Amino acid sequence: MYSQYWIFLIIIILSKGNRTHEPTELHIGALFDFDHLSKDNGRHELQAATIAINDINHRQKDLFKGLYTLTLLSNNSRCDPIYAVDAFFHAIFRRPQLHFLVGTSCSNETKAVIQVADYYNLILFSHSTSFISQANESYSTLVRLSVLDENYNDARVAFIKYNNWSHVAIIHQDSIEHSLMMAKLAKHLNESNINVILTQSASWLNLTSALKNLQEKKARIVFVNFDTSSRAIFFC
């Protein structure tokens, strides 16, 4: 939330000032997943963005001499790349002009939206970590709001060593982005003399067999990495 707050602040400061008595309304597009109620993740992201915007609007006279107010225009992306791109074009062509977008933590839709947003030179702030860790250099309009997953690897290794565990397993979503992230973790674990007994990708089609592989390997300590749309399914 605080990252969003200061990003919003910087962009407004850099915007051209309004010389009229009425404040200029700056529109911010938001693509959040409202369909997966079991996780409620998109609603929490929307709540965080709304709190940040309300905080700025409440102080807009002190911060910007009453020149600007922010308005959030949200849309349901369903954590699906097709719906997310459709929501993006709806925001572009059927809503007031947007200054930038705030996205979700779903890597699949982040990848789809940023490819279009970059073409329109529209900044996308995203909570996604799996896709963004490989995409920052490719898309100049993509800004990360979350810490890279690999930044937690040192802490993960330290936690394993603290508990004197020597064997772990890894199961992750079947995608290139998740494979790259977990490959880095596996390398870090092996270099720290922690044996990775299994690295398994999983999808809707092979989830049962993937879990059986974990059982056969007698895995007790398992690192799990899935998108928000798949985590609840896996753990259930």
C-alpha cells in the first residue's frame, strides 16, 4: 500500500499543473480478480489501492495545493489473460483517459496486459512477482510493487538449516516463469548442502500424480509455488 502511495505521489508531482479553480481529476485504471472468492486476493488489492488514493485525496490541498484528485476505475480481470486484456481495452476506449494502471498478482494476466500496455506507453504497476522477475528489462512501462520471489531464497535456506532439515522437495505451477524461479531456489538449496529430492511441476491435468510423486519420495518439507488462482485448489 505504501509503495502505491508514493508512486502515485511522484507521478502527480510530475504532471502538468492545473491553473483553474477546480482540481484536475486524474484517472487510474485497476485490474483486479474479483471471481475467486475463496482467496479474496483481488478485493484486498483493491482495498489497499483505495485506501492509498483516499489518503492522498484527503491531503490533496496540502500536497498539491488543491490542483489534483485521484479516481480509481476498477475492472474484473478474473485472473485470466483473455478477460484481463478485454478489461484493459474497455478501460482504454470506454473510460476517461488513464494516467496508469494497477494490476493484480496473477502472472499470466500480467504478461498479457503488459504486452498491450507497453504498446500504448501506459505504465502498469503490478503485484506479480513470477513473471516480472524476468520481464523488467523487456517492458519499459512495467513497475513491480512486490518483492521478487528469489529475494526470499536466503531466508528459506536459513530456515531449513535452523531446523536441521536436510531433505526438501519442490512443487510448482507448470509454467516457464515458475520453473525458472524454482530452479534458482533448487540451485541455492543444493549449494547450501540441502538435498532437493524432487522438483515437480503440476497443472490441472497431473496434479494428482504430482502429489503421489511427493508421497512416494516421502517428502515432508515441501516448497510450493502457484499463482493465486491455483493455490487454493492445490492445498484443498
